[in-house]
Amino acid sequence: MVVVGAGHAGIEAALASARMGVKTACVTLDASRIGHLPCNCSIGGPAKGHLAREVDALGGQMAVTTDRALTHIRRVGTAKGPSIQTLRAHVCKKLYPELMQETLRNEPNLTLIEGSVEWIEGRGSKVEALRVVPRGETEPLRIETRAAVLTTGTFLNGLCHEGSKKSAGARHGDRAVGGLSEFLSEIGVTLKRFKTGTTPRVRLSSLKLDGLECLEPEPDAGALSFLHGRVMPARPMLGCWQTRTNAETHAILRENLHQSAMYSGEIEGVGPRYCPSVEDKVVRFSGKDSHPIFLEIEEWGGESVYVQGFSTSMPAEVQIAALKSIPGLESVEVLRPGYAVEYDMADPLQLFPTLMSKQMEGLFLAGQLNGTSGYEEAAGQGIVAGINAARYARDEEPVLFSRSESFLGVMVDDLVTKGVDDPYRMLTARAEHRLHLRHDNADQRLTPLARRLGLCGEDRWERFSRKRELIERGLRALEHGTITPANNGLLESSGHAPVTNKASLFELMRRPEFGLADAESLALRLGLSLPEPLRAADACESETETDGCEIRHQAREQIELAAKYDGYLRLQQRVVDQARRLEDLRIPASFEYESLRGLSFETIEKLSRVRPATVGQASRVPGVRPTDIALLIGHLRGVVRRRPARQAESAPEPLVEIVPGKA
């Protein structure tokens, strides 16, 4: 298998394939840019932290490297429920890529090749070989392969904008490529132009930070990777400062809108809806007096500061004037102006849920090429594509991620079912079952799958098994420990309401004010024996083994959440089970929707374009009516009922077999 590109998507795709035992090559223009962070220095944040945790649970590298290069970490979403809460980390932009490069070079099944992929050859409609021009040479090298994953980011016909200045390039310091856009167009892939941007970098010593709010790191927030206990950064963590734009800033930007590459018409590509440029904020949110700005130090001992919240394609002189109007930046020195990048992206509606192209078998696409934005979205697609490309190369069944089991499944389903009109960003609101898809239980949801795929090593599995055992023993103890009205005196003496019937400690924990510590205290007073996770909470503090303490802390957290949200989780599980029945009803790839009488013309057109794999996916295609789905369900179930019993018992996947054109 060959991966093209070594950004966040390419890294995860290449490592997943190699660790699954498939001989893998990764082609990159410049090996020194592997793992480069072209935009901000952060990993995680709302919804993105969930994705990073899921990639980690599948044996990915992003969270592991983040913990090793950590400069700052905080909890986010703490004012909301557990389904929203996650971590946001800053990393050293010098150390992070160095660690990623070391990891790829040391992977036994992985070969790094510096060069550019000019073309992909096919035998019929299947991938057969890649034509690669090695770095410093002119003659192409032909690499035969069974599968290829394109993770080209913003490199396809990339064009950088700074005011009226244009330059061909994928990002600062990297040249664009054009051959693969031509190849994709030739095989029938629909290409669009998207736009992204970055902020100016400013000199740390030129800032006046004393009067600004400092957001201190939270070392006790926990590590991003499940493999690690508490965070232990290589060097002391760094602060992050908050300031705000003001009326003067907005006036400068408005007066110079005609010089913005976006507003002057220089940029044709569609920009991100949820991460707009600062000049776009001023126009779209004209009623706001100010917008938050965060100053993030990019490296240990470095002078470069990332001005989070100030993405722009204005000319450099306008950027400087606007920055100097912001408190703390009055004497700012700009190390590098912000700029925008336009690039080619491929319509994800032409992908299967495995991220394999419908235009060429064995060709997988992942990352920004599919119209997403963000490091974490790219890494998530990379590991999904890498897993499925490796399994395709070995003639094994694909791995599909459902919306009910992961944010990865939500993202992939959104892309291949609904498509994108602007750069896609993961949001917790996109997940209808997000109480099940929490940041804190990603390991419980996905590590068993990683183990089956060969992506979970012994260390991870031992930690996971230990945590799972603690949770199971703790929950059993809570469910078996019961109290009756005869024990109401103990409850009332502790400040809790009495019970009218027999109740378990687990049921008592559904009360808002009754936590795990209360259950422990009550159990001790009743003389109930307690398993390890339910012994006194402060015992963990005296343990010399920090790692074991952290596992126990995580287990206790899961026990408390399971009890506290039991009713909501049960309700959501019923919804999940209903949705799963539609996902289990498969639609053959060759099914002719025109043959099903009663479908609307719009539904026929949309379903024929998307080619959904299941009825569940078909129901999520925009514009498809519920009545059309009912017709489809009735038809598919009718075919199953009419099939001979022997055939029904022995039929392989797909679960439903339909002969187009027959009743």
C-alpha cells in the first residue's frame, strides 16, 4: 500500500497500514516537513478532542506525540455536560514534527520516499501502480501497489494570497503540485476550490502581556493519550494570553476590505464557515463590539507567537495596523504575515464509507482533500482510510464506522452522504448520540476493535483490560449493594432523602446530589465489602504507582457517569438500536432505483448519485423523503421474505440481495 502525503492524515494512514502488517510506502515531497503544523500549535478542543481520542483508541499516533511535545493543556467545555467536555493541548511546533518523523522512520513495515506522485496507473478500474519522481531526479519511478491513499492536503494547485499578492504554493515554504488534479479529473472525480487561511506570527518580546488575562495550563487535566497517565511534559508548560479586538481594529479592517484577497474577488474558493477570517467576522457579525484573540507561544524558547482568532488575507501593512490597535500588541513586530490558501478538493459524495473512491477501486482519499478543515479531522480520516486500504490490499472485509459508535463514523457519514459546501469542521452537535460518544470513553468504544485489527499493543491492552475490570467490578458492587427503608436513618443522618422501597446504591447515584463518594460512605456504614475501585477515594493519593492511580481514577469517573446518566443512556440506546436496524438493511451497489415504482424523481437522482450502502445512510441523504425510505424498506424486506429458506440461511454479505428490475 502507498500513502501520498505525510501530514496528519498521511501519518495515520501509513502507520495504521504498516502496523497491521502490510508493506507500506509513504511518498512525501520533503521528509523534513513530515508532521508539520502549518496553522496553529493546538491539538484537540471542542469535538476535535473527541476525534483525537478516537484516533488514539485505534492505535493512532497523534495523541501520543502530543503528550510528548506538550507545552500547554486545558479542559474545555467544562460549563457543559460530559458529552461536550474534552481537552485542548498546545505542542511545540519544532518538537512535534521531529517526533513524528522519528516514529515513521522507525516503523519496520514503512518505507519513506521523497518525491512527487505525478500519476496513478490503473488496470481497468483498479489501482495498479504510482508514477513517482524522486526528489532531485527527473525520471519517474514506477511503484506497483494494490492500494493507494491520497492525503494531499492543500497541495493540489495551491495558491497563496496576501492582499493582491499571489504565489503558487500549498502553504508557507511548500510548493504546490498539479499532476494529481489532472489525474483525478480524468477518472471522473469532481473537483472544487476551497480556501483556508492562517494568522500572522508575531514576536513574543514585542508584546505587553502584563495587562492581559493569562490562561494558565492545567497539568492535572490528564493526558490526551490513553497510554499515558498524568501529563509529564519535557519542559515546563507555557501560558496563553487572551485579549480582544475593538472598535478601532474593526474600523481599520472595514476601511481596507477592498484590499482583502477574499473581498476583492481574488479568491474564488469557499472558505470555512466555522473559522472565518477576522475581516469576515467584522462583516458577518457587525453587531459585535469585539472578538477574542488568544496569544499562543509556538515553541519552547522561541519568539514566534500565533495570534489565534486573527486569520486574514489582508496586505501585511493592514495586518500590522490592525494588530497594533489591540491591547497588548501596541508595539507588535510581525515575524510573518497571515495569508490565505486556495486549493483543489475532491467531492466526498464520490467516496464509499470506507473512503475508497467510487471512480477507481483501491484508491482512497483522506484529509483536507475531502473538503475538511483541521488536523484532527485529517488524522481521523487518515486512520479510517489506512485501515481500509490495508484490508483491501489483503482482500479482507472493510471496517465501517457507524454514527452510533464514534465521531469518526459521524464525520465520514456526513462527508460521503451529505457532501460539503464549505470546509467541514467536526462539531459535537453533529453527533445525535453524543452522550454515548464521550471523550472519556473512546477507549471503551474502539480499543477492542483496534485489538482485532492488530493496532493495539500489549501495553495498551493491559491498561484497557485493567480499567474495564475495575469498571465492571465497581458497577456490580453498586448494583448488588442495597438499602431498604430500615436504613433511612443512615441516609437522613448524611443529609439525603429517605427511600420508600428497596434500592441499590447504583439507583441512589441517579440523584443529583448523591455521588460515588456518598455511595462509598454509605456502603462502609452498612458493612458492605467493597471491590478495589470503590475503596476510599483518597487511597489513590498514597500510591507510588502514578499510572495505576490514573487508571483507577478513570474507572471511578466511568462508574459515576454510568450511574448519573443511566436513564439518559438507556433512552439514547433505544434510539441507537432503532437506527441500527436501518443500518443492517443493506442496499446492493448495483441496485437500480429507477426500477422501484413510487420513488420521486429527486430521490432517484440523489440516491443514484450517492449510492448509499444501507437504508440508514439513504435516509440521511438530503432531499430524500421519509415516504421514499418507507418504500425502499418495504421492497427490501419483501425480497428477503420471498427468497428460498436455504438461500436466506447461507447467503453471504450483503445481507439483502436484489435482482434489479424484478418484483
